[in-house]
Amino acid sequence: MSAGVDAVHTLPSIVADPAVTTALAADLTAAGFTVDRLDSLWGAEAAASLHRGSRVAALRALAVREATPLSTLATLFVLGLPVARADAASAFPTAGLDAVTAAGLLRADSADALVHPTVDLRPYAFVDDLGAGSWWIVSDLGELALGHAISEEHVLGIGGATTTLSGLQVPVPVERVLDLGTGCGIQAMHARRFADQVVATDISRRALDIARFNARLNGIDGIDFRFGSLFEPVAGERFDRIVSNPPFVITPRREGVPSYEYRDGGMVGDALVETVLRGLESHLEPGGTAQLLGNWEYHWGVDGLDRVRAWFFDTDLDVWVIERERQDTTSYAETWIRDGGTKPGTAEFDTLMGAWLDDFADRRVTGVGFGYVVVRRPLPGGPSALRRFERVPETLGSNPAGLGATVARVLDAAAWLAAHDDSALAAAHLSVAGDVTEERYYWPGNDDPTVMTLVQGGGLGRRVDADTALAAFVGACDGDLSAAAIIGALAQITGVDEQALAADLMPAARDLVLDGLLVPAA
């Protein structure tokens, strides 16, 4: 097994021949090319080091092993290094080395009898409401394998944003889903598990080729891949669900600043995110939902979430925007310049930093927020029930895998609350959700708690500070009594005015129902 860095790399054409993808899948299966087997191959410490961008520990682990199909596949497609032709041939007994090369995944070098990877191909494991699953995902080689900055046509593989958006998808069966800006196709593949048909669009023909290859490699049908920008390929069409991780990275429109197709939509500032969000209403079926990632600018004197709120001002959509992080302009520029493979401390990095900071200064940008956008088009005659723009710390809801179910529950709760005015809510029977606990803190020697907090175990993991009245109200919500009856009993016990207590507790009850700490009793 050889461990040299390929000095010359050109993006190959990816050919999704069904015969080749079927045979390749058989070879990957036979080799045991899975997440668990790879972690066992080089160990947990090396696997963690790989996630941090270093392959040294993994190479040392492989150096003491004999070559096997699994180690050959790992060296080629995960570490991005060449292997001996004989080892490569042994790894593809069904597909054949020539066919895999012709498909665009390998490059044979007759001069030194080595076979080089031209793409990244790695296993991917996940869990959703249908259970555990695993796929193989092709994308372009990253900076670690290339040894230099990535190309502007780079097709990104699995990353943090990928898992966040896949976890955000509502796990409810629907007929048609649109994956806007599909990239390597991973969101379309996830969407297909809950949809009869998926339309996946992208402005990059290379991304569509890779996405089509990934779908065929994993035996997934029912995805219609279409070329074009934003909503152009689906003009006049409506969908039950729209998902998108759009190319929202804010990039200066200046000479010498690279524009990466996978992350840069070609518009100034956050105009692409605004365009996508404004286009949702005309492409959603009544009752349809959208789940997206995005970022938005803060300008001098203008809050970022207020800018997003304005984009929905003239629509009838239900909207829930969660800002998870806010970066200052310097940190934002550093993050995305490094993401393109340009290293700090170089003249190129300093030049790009100057371009980014000049752009932000010229447009009076003070920071950039990042987060999730959830939208629903109400059914005919149904009022817009949800307009929520909030900041949720990253420490809450740290596991994105289950957020799709949380999104569905919040949307259902918003619809229920819209149909229940104060009188109807007072007559409703509520129960405490099964994942809610209560924390109490006491001063030493005190019998009464000084702080009470309601803690949500799932969802966004919200923590709600409660006074004595709210804690007692929630504690009595077991579905037997109406909210009004509980408030009446509390007023009698504590000797306070019942109407005043209701005026205090009913808005809090609404918030707790929306957040999922209280649920309408069956």
C-alpha cells in the first residue's frame, strides 16, 4: 500500500451506469465497507483524528495490517491515497477495476503501477423514524486528500449541515418533495424515505451527476434530477414539502475571490436566502411544509431576525425561525476562507480576509446569524397561526437527529392553539409531556425552593423558569381536570384572585403547549 499525495487532480466525469453501480454496491458490501467496520479498522482514536482533519493515526494503524479489500477501499476513498493496482483489482472483483475507472471514481497511473482516487466515497449511517439505515456517498476529494485548496466546482459530501438538515426533515409521509440545491443528493435520498416522488435540482451539472450516481449506488429510485437555478426547474409546480441547504455563504463579489458552487449562490449578501424564502409560498401545496438552513446579515441598527421577519411580512405562511449561532464579521470570513482550503498565515488568506471585511464594511454588516427556517402554508380558510423568531443557544437541542419530529409537533401545536381561543384553552385538559422534569434549588435550611425550572428532555431541550403558581399548575396537569378547574383550585388554596391568576397562567400555558412541555390530553 502506497501513501503518496496525488499532485495533479482534475475533476472527472461521473457516469452512473446502472450495471456498474449495482456491481460496485456488491463489492462494497462484500468488503464490509461500513462505518462500524472502518472505525474498527483503525480504531476510535484514529477515527476521531480523521474527523479533526488528520489521517496520520489512521495510516499508522493500516501500516501494520495486510492489505484487504476493506483497507484498500479505506485508503483510496476515505484517506484519498493511491494503492497498488493489484490491491485495487482485488477490491473490485464484481465491478472490475476498468469499469470503476470508467465511471470516474479512479485514475490508473501506468507509469508507477498505482491507482489513484478521483472522488471521496465513504459509508454513512443514520437513524430516522423508519429505523436505522446506511448508504455509500460519493463526493469530491477534500483539501486533506488533495493537499491544496478545492476547486470552485467542488461537490461537498457529508458534513454537519447535512446531518442537521436531514434531522430537521419532518418524518411524515407525503406525495411530492422538492430538494432545492441537492448537491451530492443526500437530502433527496432522505426525503425519498417519506415521499412517493422527489424532485432534486441544482445549478451544478456535476452535482447532479454525483447525486444520480449516489441514488443508483444505493438502489434508490423515484428521484427526478433537474438542472437549473433555484425554482426555475419547477416553475408552476407545487410540493408537499421543500427541503434545502441552499448555497447561502456570503461571498464578496470581487475579482480574485473564488466562488464555490456548493456554497455560493452568486448574489450579494444574504439575497439568495431571501429569494428562496420569498419563493416558498408559490411552490407549497396547502398544508405543505418547508425546512431549510440559512444565514442572514445584521446591519448597523437592524437586527438580523427582524430582516428575516420582513421577508415574510406579505405572506400568509406559518413561520418559525431559530437562530442557533451568530458570528462577528471577522470570524465569519475566517471560517469560510478556511473552508475553501486557504490556510491562515498565507498571503492569499490575508488578501481574501481584506476582501471579505471590505465587503462587510461597505454594506454596513455587523454580524451574520445562522439557523433553521420552518415554514408551513396553511390550509384554505385556516389562519396563519405561527410567527416565531427566536434565538436558541447551540447547547439546546444538541442532537439534530430528532428535530424533524419536534418540528412536526410544534406545527401541530400551533394549529391546535390557533383553533383554541382563551375560553377553549381554559376548557381544555392538558397533560405534562413524558420527557419533562422539574429542578428545584434551595437555600440551605430553607423549606421553600428559591428557583424552580421545568426541563424538557427531548426536542430543543428547553428550560423554563417557573414561579410557585406555574410549577403547581403544571404539576396538576395530568389530563383529569381542565386548565380552568386547576386555576380555580389553586386560587382557592392560595387565596389569590382567580381572574388575576388566570391572566398570569394562561399565556404561560400557551407557550408550554407550543414548546411541547404540555400536550392536549387525548
